[in-house]
Amino acid sequence: MTEEPVTAERPDSPFHTTGTDHMTIWGSNAADTVAFYRDLLGMALVLRQPNLDDPDQTHLFFDTGDGRILTVFVSDDRPSNPRGQRPGVGGVHHLCFSVDPERYEDVMAALEEAGKQYNVFDRGIFHSLYTTDNNGLVIELTADKYDYPDDRTAEVLATAQRIREEAGADYAKDEHLQAALEELGLDPEPYDLPAAESGVGGVE
């Protein structure tokens, strides 16, 4: 199988996207949705209006923290379904939101107080916590291991990719990320994050 090159350079395509505007998911009811995304995750509810394609439903808009929006279609006649989502081609595997690395312990404490189960993993290039929303959709809360400019993320990750390939590693690890930061002249201090397993099944 031919592998496509990984690079921070923009491809030669007819046009380029300029960022993520919003994601929309099917939700259950407004009360449970607001309780999870606003009251637990701390996303401001910034707009509420009818679903313009189906006015019998309500369309909730949440600010995820940086002006990028998560929207949810809800209806009061739909109960929440915490049993989980059906996997399949075209389905959503999970949603990921960033959290302040310096408040990671607070995030875990808040989830515990809310009765939410979660798992924490060291994913090599970042730290991830996984839980579920009120409908069983997997929610990942990720914290950067190092403080570097957001506008250099693609450059950092592409450099880490090259370094890990040169090392013959199966996936990008902390040492590849550190080497990438050094190569790019970025020398930030690491955040103090809790120790965690990699969560990688059978990959060394």
C-alpha cells in the first residue's frame, strides 16, 4: 500500500479550508445536552434557534472555548441514550476538545463528582482523557504536553512524524515530540501531567 506523504505544507488543491467552523451532532433533549456540554464541560451556550431544516427540533450552539462551535440538534421527546454509539463507516468515533493542562487534575475531579467514568492515557504527543456524553458519544479531553504556539502545531506534528519514521517507531512518542521542538527552535517547559499508560494495544 502506498502511503501518502505527511507534511505541514498545504496541498496543491483547488482551494484550502481556513479552519474548523463548527461540528453538528444529533442530540437527545435540551436539558441533558446543556447539563453535559455547558454545566460540566464549561462550554457557553451562545445561540438557540429552530433547526432550519426541521423547525420541530431545536438547534443549540456551544462555544468550545476558542470561538469554534459545537452544535447539537435536540428535541424534548428524545431521551438520552448513555449505552453508546453504533460504530460504522461514516459514523463519528469521538469528539475531542482541549483543556488547560494546568487544570487537568481539576477536570478529573469534576468528572468524578459528576459520576462520569473516564480513562486517562499518555498518547505520546499529548495527554488524553476519555469519557462519554449523555448519549454515549465518546468525548476526548486532551492536554498538550508542552506549551508551543498554536499556529505552529502542524509544523511540530509533521516534524515529529518525520523523526519517528526515521527512528522506526510505530507511533509518535514523547521523545519524537521533544526532538521536533528542539529542531524547530522551540524549547518550552513541559506541563506537569499525571503519569498514565499509553493505552496502545499491542504496539511497542
